[in-house]
Amino acid sequence: MSLLSPLSPADIPEVMRLERLPGYDAFIGRFEADEHAQQFASPDARYFGLRNGDRLAGFVILQEFNAPTILLRRIAVAEPGGGRGTALLRAIMTWVFENTAAKAMKLDVALGNPRARHVYEREGFEQYDVDDVHYFMRIPRERWVALRGR
């Protein structure tokens, strides 16, 4: 059973609610409603969520969906620290590598977010670059396949 549900433009208010939870402004970024609507209309983006009744317990935004390396643009959960973020990350990685021809996934994580960096490293992402604001990380399909067998 997959945790993931494809989201629709009707879910924009819930996505925005999660993006605006206290403490997230420093780490995950946020879009206004019109930016989310543009992303939903783009063939190069996908939204998935973890539902909890009428609300979202978490969501993921994928971008550069048609590129060889898909960008995990944003991931957020309503209650950090309970393992749902890790479960959501694992679910989206599985979905990407089982349902697309992507050669890899990439993301960036804020320098000031060691907790997230630790999770990404534990799940197989490796740093390939850094700037003044972010670590840039990626996981090739081959690494994901190898780690799944552990």
C-alpha cells in the first residue's frame, strides 16, 4: 500500500497551510496560490500527499519531472519528528524509481537544517555541491536499487 496520493489544485490551501507551519519558513520555502496553480498546470511538476482525512499530513513537490534527474523541490509534514517525513521520502523515491525512467533524484537542503540533511544521507542521498545557502544532494537509481536490498 502506498502512502502517496496524487494531489490536485483543490489541495493548494492544504499545501499552503503546511508550508506556513512555524519554523518551516527557514527551511522549505513556500509558494503563493498562483505559483502552486502554475506548478499544477506544468507537465514538468507533480504533487503528492499523505492524507489524514480531509487534511494533508504531508506533501511532496517534484519538479524537472521530464529531466533525467528529477528535482525533489519540497517535502513537508504536519508533525515533524514522528517518522512521517522519512516514510514520505521513501515513498516518493520508490514511486519515482518504479514509475519513471529517471536516472536520479536531486534536492537541496538548507545549511542550517542538519536534521533534514541527516535523513537524506541515511536514505542514500550524497552531497555533490554546496553554496552559501544549500547543500546539493542526489541519489542515482543504481544507489537506490542497491540500498533497497539492505
